[in-house]
Amino acid sequence: MEKFDEKEAFARTRKSLIERLADWEDQRTWDEFYQTYWRLIYSVSVKAGLSREEAFDVVQETVLAVAKQWKKGQVYDPEKGSFKTWLMNITRWRISDQFRLKQRNPAAMNQAGGTPGADGDDRRTGTIERLEGENGAEVLDQVWEREWMSNLTDVALQRVKKLVSPNQYQIFHAYVVKEWDVAKVVKELGVSQSQVYLAKHRISALLKDEIEKLKKDFQ
């Protein structure tokens, strides 16, 4: 079986999107949108039961759907809900589209591990029903909420990483992200306790600011 290369799939999906959005006014905005939300959409799609390749298809189709609605002025209405919920619903529809596509293509479904029944129903049909049913919506809401916060933190960390020195970020990553104790950070990185606490304080503040900026931009 050919090994799946996530970095290659990411680059290929991004290139395809850039080409398909080439005639639009603010291509940089859509590239930033993709960089910010691709992993969120991808992760939720995989957790919904899609293959990694299918999940990247969902990423591309979701971003395109958002862009098309935005261009037509059919953006989310803040009075009816948040951007987060709006994006989640678009992602949910694109995930369901992928399951329906597999349901109509038994050969591809078997290749992906699905087993169609005599009447055409299969596990994927059940997945669609769960996604679109009341309980399924609640479960996806919970998954989306967890992945949303995780994604915001990851994106904010990448932005903060560009604002501080490599040494400071290395200290923060070891102490906060890897959860090393202070003694280990001091020993392994050859720094003082005060440097550890300073890095944590400074980068934690920057991280909080970046998360708030992301929330304001897209909520």
C-alpha cells in the first residue's frame, strides 16, 4: 500500500485551491484562511470516518464553498449564529457529500474498506444518518468545539513563534508544551530558572493575544 504523505497532500490541496481562486480579488486572504483552518476541517473529517485523502477533498471543497458564498455576499449572519457554527455546518455538508459519493461508487468504497450490503446500505449510509441526525449533530458539535480550540492554539503558536527568538520559543516549548519540569529544562537547554519563567510569562501573554485576535477575526 502506498504511504500517505500528509505534507504532500497539504501542498497539493493548497496549490489546487490557489489555482481555482486565482481570479478572485484577495487571493492572500483565502490563502491565510486555508492556512488557518485546513487542519481543523481535516481533523474533524478524519474523526467523522473519512480517509485522509477524502478529508483533504473536504478541506478543498469547504474552503471553496466558503469563498463562493463570501463572494456572493452570502456570509454568515452574526444574529443567527457564530462564524464557527457557520463553518462547521459547511464542513458537515461537505463530509456528508463525501460519504454519498462513496456510497454511489461501490468499487471505491471497497477499496477504502467499506462493505456494501445486498440492498445498497452500508456503514457509510449509517454514518451519513448519524451525521445528519440530532444525536450526530450533537456529537459533531462536541468534536468541532475541541478541534476548534486546539486549532486556534496551534495557529496562534505558529504566529508567536515568529515573534520571539528561537531560544525563547525552545524554552517555552519544553516547559509548557512538552511539560518538562524546570530542573529538566535548565539541565537540557543550559538556561537559568529565571529564563524559563520569563519565556513562559512572555510567550503565554503573546499566545493569549494571538488567540483573541483569531477569535475576533473569525467568530
